[in-house]
Amino acid sequence: MRWLSKERWRPRLATVVVAILIVVMALPLVGLFFFRLYENQLIRQTEGELIAQGAVVAAVYADAVRAAGIAPERLGAPISADPARDSNYPYQPIEPQLDLASDDVMPSRPAALPATADPAFAAIGARLDGILDETQKTTLAGFRLLDPHGVVIAGGGELGLSLGKVEEVGRALSGVYASELRLRIPDQPAPPLYSVSRGTKVRVFVALPVEVAGRVAGVVYLSRTPNNIVKHLYGERGKVTLAAIAIVGGTLLIALVFIRTVSRPIYALIDRTKRIAAGDREAIGPLDHHGTREMAELSAAFLDMAQKLQARSDSIQTFATHVSHELKSPLTAIQGAAELLRDSGGTMDEAERRRFSNNIVTDAGRLNLLVRRLLELARAENLAPSGESTTLHAALALLPVDTRLEVRTEGGDTGLGISGENLAIVLANLIDNSARHGAKQVTIGAERAGERAAVHVGDDGDGISVSNRAKVFEPFFTTRREAGGTGMGLGIVLALLKAHNGTIRLVDTERGTRFEINLPLSS
């Protein structure tokens, strides 16, 4: 009997465990990815703002250079034509380029070097210096306005010094937009690529070339520290709270799935085990919830085993009761006859002494037969299939000739998945039963029945009454106890056939008795 009520899809335990492990392992990666992505977005946002501010300052500076009427030969390097930019004319967008995941963090900006500024450009810078200072108070960005040779002409305390040797400034002086990530604090190493946060100790530097008449008229050099991610997250605490709630909810969902699919069925099965061990027969029933396929199969196998053990315990108890009863009767008779012989004091005549002696011998013989049959039954119940095969005629050839009746065979000689010796024991017990019940002829035949074989054993004897049909396979049941029957022959037959994956049943017939044996075909 299977306690798995119906076959339905359930996830395997390995699937649930692997899924949980993958989710748990992914959570830190998702968090790290979120921080890295969010911080990178802050870097890009800072660069974009500096580009926008630099473009305004560059436009003001270019207008001032044109108004000053500075000759083109006093300007810097020519700016090469960019096909992509020309195709979008008059728009010249500059997209943020910095990426925390791939760009190296450069050392802090090198110090400015002594230099001499062109007086014409220095005059322009002097006019714009106040504007840059006021702008810095609002944007918190550092502004440096450089002439075509990289000399600072406005912004900060480095007027008259050259920044032309700075990498990003050098690229801007050649007419190319450049940006870099640099350390804010000179004495600290660059944060590694695998660190959780790389943006808290860096500063964004943007060098924007100023174009006048197709040449570099100067560079707007800007820098600013990105917004701190913790500070920014605090500003977005409402959204962060919602994200935290989602994470907690996901974790609780994982816990719920694990408890429902793994923990709860295991604890339920443990509770059933304790109840069954305490003798509660009602505990042998299906679980309310199995969770996974493995747990469903495990609980079904366990409950099947518990039911079989319970049935075996009941069978052993019934068997012990029958054995004690069967042994008690002849032992009582032997004891009584022996006591009479002992207490007669020589007054018992020879006929009585012989009668009591014969009773002792007869009952001892019955006990001996009963013990032999018990050993045969135990041997049959613990028999392991040998893998041998035989045919009906080969098994009959092993039987001694029974002069009490005629044995007739019919049908073909089908190969059977049982050894010849064991099949001979089965047939011998059935033929002996037929002879004891008045049969004169036994007919035996075998035929294929699909992938198995059916063996029919019928006789023309007295048959079995309707009231006894349900009891014939019970141990110790016999209607010929006075004639020496032990009631164990069919029990031995049933045990031998079970050991070979076979069955036997009583078939209705108009005359005599007919058994049908079902066995696997020989391989």
C-alpha cells in the first residue's frame, strides 16, 4: 500500500536547497552591484555637472577672447575636425565617460609649475576671476581657467603657474575633452577594484578645451568631489527603506519556503515516528504536507515499512499463539499418559500400558512433524531467489510416485522463474492435500499469461466448503487434524511462491479443488 495519495509535481530537495543557496549567495553580490552601480552613477552625475558648468565658462571665455581681438597665431593647437561632431552640427554634446569599474584612479593632481602667462590672456582671466569665485561658492566645484599654453589665468591660488604637464590638461590643450579620477588625499593608496566603495576618496577632474577660430584658445579645468554615497542614500532614505523592506520580505519568503518544503515535513515525520514507536496505530497514515518529492517518497516508504512491521508483529503474535496451542495439546497428552504409567504402580495391565505407550509415541511423532514443518516454513519465508528456472515437467520428475492418485499434465512446457526443487515442494504439498481430501486424479498445466506464467493445479476430490475458503492459507488451519494434518502445507507453499515473486489463489470450480499459481517467466 502506498501512502502517497496521488502523483503530483513537487520540487526535489536538491532543487530547493540549490535555489536557496543561489539566492543567499546572490544577495551580497546584488548589494555590492547596487553600491557600485549607484556610486558610479554619482561619479557620472558629477562629471556631467562639471561638463555643463565648464561649457558655460568656456562660452564666456571664448567670447572674451574674440572681443579682445587676439590674433589666431597666438592661440593654441588646431582642433581637428570630428566627423561625428560635424554630423550633429550645431550641437556638440559631450557625454560623461568615467567608470569606476574600469578606469584607474590616478594619483592626486601634480603641483603647478612656474610659468609666464600671456598678458592678453591674463587680462581676460582677471576680468573672469570674480565670476569663477562666485560660481564656486554655489557649485562647490574648483575652477581653473588656463591659457593656450596651460598657464592658470583665473580661479584659485595658482595664478601664473602652469598645469600643462597634467595628463588631462595636456589632452585638452591638444583639442580633446579629457576627464580623470584622482585621489583626494595624496598619502593614501588608490582604492582597489574589488572594494565596496571607490568614490568616497576620489575627485573628478574635467578638462574642457575652448575653441576659437578652429584653434584651442584655452582650457576650462574643473574638479569636484562626488556626493558621498551614504549622505546621498540618507537623502533618499524613503526609497532605501522600501528597498530594505523588499530585502527583508525576500528573506522571510526564503525562510517560509524552506520551512514549508523541508523543515515542517521532517518534524511531522519525526513526530509520526515517535507515535508509531509508542504503539499508536492511528499514526500510520499519510502526512498532511510533504513539501518535496524526496520527502513524499521518504514518508511513503517509511509508512509502508511501519505498516509492514505492524503486520509482521501481528502475524508473529498470531503465529506464536497458534504454535503454543499446537504444541500444548500433544504435550499435555504425553504428560498425562506418562504420569499414568508412572503412578500405576504395576497394577496396569499390558493392554492399557501399550495403549498409553502408543499415545505417547503418536503425540511425539506429531510434535516431531510439527517442528519439521515449522522449520520448513521458516526456511521458505527467509528464502532468497536463486535466479534458477525450471519447467513443469522437470519439477514433476523430482517428485516420488504417489500411488494414492493419478497425476496428469496438460498444455505446453513453459519456462518458470523458480528452481525445480522449490517448485517440486509446492506441487508435492498441493498433491498431498488433494490425496488427503479424497481425490483420485490431479491435473496440472502451465501456460503463458502475458509476461508471466499461470500454473493450474486441480483435482476431483471433495473440494473446500464455502465457509473454509477464506481460511485455507492461514497457518495451522486444517480439517484433517485427526489424520495427522498440521495445517501448514499451504502456508509453506505461499511463502515459497512469495520468495519467487509469485502468488497463489483458490479458483472457483464445479468439482474438486483448483488452485492457480502465478509466476514470472524464466529469463
